[in-house]
Amino acid sequence: MRITICVLFAAAAFAQQPATEPAPRFPDGHVNLGSAPDKKGYWETRPGGGGFRPTEAVPFQPWAKAVYDYRQKTQSIESPLVDCKPATGPSFFNSPGFEFVDVPELKRFFMLDIAGPHSWRVVYMDGRPHPPVAELRPTYFGHSIGHWENNDTIVIDSVGFNEKQWPIGAYPTTSQLHLIERISRPSMKSLTYEATIDDPGAYTKPWTGRFTITEKGANSWIAGGEMFEYICQDAGR
């Protein structure tokens, strides 16, 4: 009898939990990573709320490991982000938050950052290749092309970066960086970001890391919220 009562109680409690709301999708079926007409909002990231973490041992070259160790001690004052400089990759998604704007009719995918210099990234979704290496002008955000995988994950391939930024926290990178990002939205209020860092100038082989946003974490989807003005240069001045 006691076992039966416990099982019934657990089943009732589970039944009372609200069902996970699915992510919005476009008419062609691919997931909408940002706001929808009837489901507006943005992704908020909180200081100290967790972030990008390697999912494997990082294959440093000796010089890169030495730089990483030094930056671990000094990044709070020496990181370019502290001086409001832009950064690509995982560092683009820093506090206080970001938004995605998918424009299928233009075959463009935009990433908007509240922090830093209030910057944005453009991902070309029209099937074009990267320009020849000799024609690439090294920039903070590089040249990004993308495609949808199974309508659930956007895969972003980027090259052509400068060396003025820290795109992966304290992990060093060089102009040889080839960045592959995968972003998905398993449910309305959850997001998964994964990046593979292929930089033969700093590492002996490619490696991968990720971060997630869930309904229960410090970072979250702000339902009904809107992007707001955040002037990095004014912070703490």
C-alpha cells in the first residue's frame, strides 16, 4: 500500500508540472532562435552565470598554454572586453545579453550584442563560399557563412579574424583561427551553443567547447523583453 501511494503521489506531482514550451519555427520548419511575432524576447546572460567551457582537454601549443595561464591571472583588467572592444565566438555572447534576427528572405542571419560596442555579426545563408585567403581582410568578426542542419541547428563557419581580440575568453587565438559554431534551441527558453576551435597557430588539433541556457540557470530567455541601450564605455566611469 505504501509503495502504491508513493507512486501515485509522484505521478500526480509530475502531471502538475507545466509542459516544456516548444521553440518557435518559421513556415519552412527551421527553428527561430530569436523573437517571433507573438513570442518576443531576448537572451540574457548574467555576470558569473557560467559560460563557455571546453568539453575535452585543450590541446595547447606550449606558448599558447603559457599565455592562457598568464591571462587567467590578469584577464579582469587586461581583456579587450574590459575596454569595450568587440569579440567574436563565445565572447560575443557576454553579459548583459544578445538577440538573434533571422531574415530568410534576405538569406541573412544576424547576431546582435547588447554589450561591448553594441555590435552585430552577419552570417550569409545564400550558399556563397568564403573569399580566397588572399582577399580576406582580417576583422574582429571575420567572414561567416552558414546553413541549417535538420532545421534544428544553425551551423556557422567563420574565417578571417584579426588578433586584436580574445574570442574565447583567456584562450589565445591567431589569424589562422577557423571557427565552427553550432546553435540550437531545444525549447522556448533553452539554448545550446557549441564551438569548435581549429587554430593550428595556437593548438595542436581542433577542440570543442559549449555553453547552455536553461530555464533554471542564471542566464535565461527574457520573455517579452526587448534589446536595450547599453553603452559599455559609460560603465563604471
